[in-house]
Amino acid sequence: MFLHVGGNRLVPLSRLVAILDSGILTQSPETRQMYLRLRSEGSVDPVDAFWRRSLLLTDEGITESTVASTTLVGRWDRLARQLDGRRPSEVHDII
């Protein structure tokens, strides 16, 4: 099962750890350091910084998105309600 994060890009829900507003990069020095380290290691799937609205932390790194974090959380919430007790591995939807 995948979460559509804009720009024809998908993130597997099984790998998703957190959805963060991109503003956290200017508000939290610790998060900024982690971001810069992962970016230098090639573990950031970037978008143009002007359009970056959210960061999706996965077990493989960070995926940047042009979609607002509140929209992505809403998509995840809608998907969770659709599952209605089924495990994500039993559903092959993209939302």
C-alpha cells in the first residue's frame, strides 16, 4: 500500500515513520542537522526547496513532498478508515 505524495511519487506505507511540516527545518536545529546529514549521505529524495511543504521520514531516509503535511495526514487517516480492521498488507490501494 502506498501514499501518493505528489509529483508522481509514492511512499510505501510499510516504510513510513513520520510526516513532518517542512517548517521544522527552520525551527529545530536537531532536525536540521539530521536532514543535512541524510542529504549528504544521499538519503533524501528532494524536490525544489521553493515547493517543499513536507518531509516524510521513512526507514530509508527522507522523501520531500510538495503536498502539505496536513493533506498527507488526511490521506493516511482516510486510508486507515477504509481499512476497517484489515492489515495494510491485505490492501493494495494508493491514496
